[in-house]
Amino acid sequence: MSRARVCLIIAMAAACLPAQTLERAEGLWKQGRYQEANDAFRALVEANPRNVAYRERWGRFFFARFQPKDAEALFREALEVKKDDAGALTGLALVYAEDFDARAVKYAEAALQADPRHLEAQELLARLALEDNDERRAIAEADKAIALSPDALDAMAIRATIDWLADKPETPWIGRVLARNPRYGRAYEIAGRFLVLNRRYEEGIGLYRKAVELQPDLWSARSQLGVNLMRLGREEEARRELEACYANGYKDPATVNTLRLLDSYKNYVTFKTEHGILRLENKEAALLEPYFARELERAVATYQKKYGFKLERPVQVEVYPNHEDFAVRTLGMPGLGALGVTFGYVVAMDSPSGRKPGSFHWASTLWHELSHVFVLGATKHRVPRWFTEGMAVHEETAASPEWGDRLSPEVIVAIRDRKLLPVAALDRGFVRPSYPGQVVISYFQAGRICDYIAREWGFGKLVAMMHDFGGGATTPQAIERELGIPPEEFDRRFLGALEAETKKTVAGFDDWRKRLKTLSEWAMARRYEDILRDGPAVRDLYPEYVETASAYEFLAEAHLARQDKAGAAAELERYARIGGRSPDLLKKLAALEEEAGRPADAARALERVNWINPLDGEVHARLGGLWLAGGNVEGAIGEYRAVLARAPIDPAAAHYNLARAYRTAGRTDEAREEVLAALEAAPGYRPAQKLLLELAK
């Protein structure tokens, strides 16, 4: 074939294909023809590998289509071509801002260094400052954007948001926005997001409604309206909003996953208590309901008395055996713990079945979240994040000294390296951590601050501060008003007390790590005498360390190897009192206590397991027996019912034991029903036959 003919064929083929231009790619994107738009962007980049604008816009396409990793890769490729491209730097800032990553500020500032008039980067800096609760800087950054352009509508929305957060019902800024663009629903969407981030969910929902009324096809706002309606338990309306988003092609993770979660609710059952509503998964509801209901009521009674605040309506507690279902509830929320979350009068949390036994204390999590219900309710959701989290951590330890946060290795390093934040800036540690682990460290610090205030000034000062925050006080104002010292002096005193309290552990941390490793090696080599000699000193260097392979565990093992059961029990009791949560070690302690003739201590050890792993049928059976023998008949009935809820291997014995407990309680009819159930499961079961005859007398 001649060269001329080949060229003609190529030209004819090219003529049959649409020209790949940026305008065409953007047009396909706008029309919702996403696969075609993606193909068009790819063709542009392949044909023009040095064109930064094409990569940047392709990255923006991916970012808008909920693919941040692909967007990040394209922005970085653009920067390899042009290291100071303001558009690509802003793109990276936007990607990181979605996850409240501190790098967002870095890249937005870099974009402005590259182009001081880059409006989007300037507006983003205003948003990031407000997320950090730095109102002064947010105003300054927003005003810079407004000075750059009369169309800095997002910056004006930030100024309006600051007014609404300060409870100013009227703000001139929203009028300025709508004068430039009467359908700019995004202004209300921006404000709604900030109200939600500040846990003011009802107000946030109201602003999202205004956004949608102004701009019905603003699907991002409609999605967040649905998500937040769901968070407050308004599920029918939430579903309508989310299904509208989905039907119109808006399928971000929050929309899709929340719809899936709503669909899963057919597998849940609801229980009512005096002050609450429990939503539990069908398969574990019978087992968990008595435990969760009891703790919910106990916590509510405690908090109503301590805070002087009564719930306005029942609190709804949702318990998820699938951690991913729980995670849907936290999408887009910064600084949240991984175990539970509170949205006003709705609490969502993991089920014990959703976590590895020993890694999760469900009772302390429930008390933590219910503290939020009270603090948020009493302050009308006007409270710094550090305070509400600190109060919740404080309350865990107040409920039981074994439950609260312990001094973790990452906290020790933060204290040693002086990384703790001033109290007035502590919210930043929850919202935009600047180093790994800072969120966890901020929880610990906030809890210890509340402990310190309660110890030095009395718990009443914490309640007074809570009311100050509800009245609009800032952290410095509340501290000066209630404690009589400026926040800088408070920081000096608190940090001094914390450093004195932890001095031995912090100073000996590196030595402890080396010596614990040696203990582990000795345990593998069965050098028990060496462990018994050096182990106590290692343990006492860092007594709060109760994770896997702790000195307590090595010492108990060494004592047992030397047939010193009393020594092993003493070591495991220390472990339990400091907050150790290994179900296996606690069950071992219970066995040693029972063997030593201390059934009450054995029962306490098994009860600790129930706070951690109530799914263990063996524990329920053993605890039921101990309580029945010790006269705690109602406790025994509860434990034997829990055995049956776990579908035991030997149902006859389980029904028989429950019948014995009912008989002891004088509940003859229920005892007879359980005996008959035992005989139905095993007609020849002689203990049940004998008990039936006795009941017939």
C-alpha cells in the first residue's frame, strides 16, 4: 500500500472521530457523560503530556467524581511538569482538606505564593482557618479574597457563617452573595457544613434546606441534608433526599453508603427503655439488650444528677455489629473516635461483635457517648470540641477507675517531646492533626484537663464552664471566669502537674521498651526466674501498659510455671485494676480466684469480661453459677438467659440452669417452663426430670 493511501486512510479515520478538545471534555463532564469525559481527558493528556492545564482539569474531574486518589496523582503529575502551578497546588489542597489533613493549609499557601491573586486558594484558606476555629484568621483570609474579586462568593459565605456561628440571626454577607448570584445555594451549603462540624445539627439541616430551596439541583447539599436527617433519626425524609441524589447521578460515598445502611435496618429490632431507644441487630439483640438497657439507664440517672440537666426526649442508641455500617455515620466528621459518635439525641457505636475481643470496652464507650448527649444538650451544642470530649473521657474513669483512658506510648512520646497543645488551641488537635496520633493524644489531654479541674477546683467548676460555653463563652473566657487564672497560667499549672505525675514513666520509657523486649525473649526461652526477678521493676516503670505482651502477663505466666497460683492471681488482679482487657487473662484470673475459694472475686473478674466481650457463653454460664451460689439470684437469671441467647451447644443444661435460678427466686411458673424446655431438648436429662418432680409437689 502506498504511503499516500495510508495517510488518506488515517485522515479519514480521524475525520470520523470527534476532536478531543478541553471544551469537549468539559462539556461531556457537564452533561453527566462521565466515561466519555474521562476518555476525552485521557486523550488530551496523552496527546499533550506537557500541558499542565489538561492534567489539572482531569484531576478536578476525578475529584468531583469522588476519586481523590486519582485526582491527587494527576495534580502531582502536573507539578512534575511545572512545580509552582497554582491550579495543581490548589487541587492538592482541596484533596487534603476533605480529610482534614494539615497539608491542605501548606498547599493552599503554596498556591498563593505561586499566584497571589489565585482566588480559590485564598477562599480555601479562609475555610481552613474557620475549621480550626480561628475566627480572626478566617475573617482576614476571607477579606483578602473579597478584595481580590467581587465574585468571591465563598469568602462572603464564610463571613456569613461566622455571624451565624455567633448566633447573629441577620448577616449582611448573605445579601451580598445573593445580589451577585440569586441562585447561589452553595453559600448556605458552606454554612450548613460548618454548623454540622460544630455539632449544631438542627441549624445545619436548616441551612442545607435553604441551599436546596435556592438551588434544587445542588446535589451535594441535598446529599448532606439527607445524611444529617439520618443522623438525627429522621429516616423517611433522609431516604427521599438521598434517593433523589442517587437517581440524578450523584453517587458519592456518603449517599451510597447511607442508603445501604438504611436498607440494612430491616435486620434490626428496636427496644424502649425509660429514657432511651435501643436499635440492635436481630441476631444479637436478645443477648445485648439487657446489658445495654441497664447501662443506658444507669448512665442517664448518673448524668442527670451530676449535670443538673434532664433529657428532653429519649436518646436513641444504635449498635452496629458491622464496623463499616458504623463508619458510615462518621463520614465527613473530623476528630471522632473510632468506637462511637453522638448526634444530639442519637448515639451510634460499634457492637462488641464488631471488634476483636479485648480491643473494645463497650460500656465505657456507651458512657462516653451519653456524656456527649448531656453536654451537647445542656449547652445547646455550643461547646468547644476539647471540652465535650474531655468531659466524656473524664466520665469513663468516674464510672469506674478501670475504664478510662490510659497513658499510651504515643502519649508518653508527646509529653516527652512537649507536643501537647495549649488549652485554647486544643480543638486543632481533633480537627486538623499535624502529626500521626495527635487525635488520640488530644482525647487523652482533654480528659486529663477535666480530671485536673475536678481535682483542683471541684467538679462544680466543670459544670459551670459547661454553662459558660452554652452562653457563648470562649475557652479563655470560661477558664478565667471559673478558675480565676488566664489560660496561659492554667497551661503552666496543668502541664506541670501532668509532667510530675508521669515523670517516672516518661523518663524511663526507652529503658522500659528495651527491658520489656528482654522479658519477652525470656518468656519464649522459659527463663522464669529471670522474669520473676526483673519483671516487677519493668512493670513498675510503666504500670499503665496492659496491652498484649505486658509485664503483668509475663509475670503471671512465670508464677504459674513455678506453681505459685497466689502470685499469678495477685499479678492478674493488678492487671485488671489498672484496666487490662484481655478476656483470656481475666478468665484465667477468675479460675484462680475460684480455685482459691474466693467466688466473689472470681465473679468480679468474669463481670469485667462482660464489659468487654458479652458474646462469650462460657463466661455467662460460669458467672451465673457463681452468682446463684452467692445469692445474687437476679444476676444469675440474667446470665443464664444470656447463655440461651447465644444458642448454646447444650440447650438442655442451659434451660435447666435457668430453671434452677427461677426456682430460687420463687418464680415457679417460669422455672417449670424452663424445665420443660430442657426436657424437650433432651428427654432423658435426669437433673431436669428430678427438678420437674420437685416443682410438681
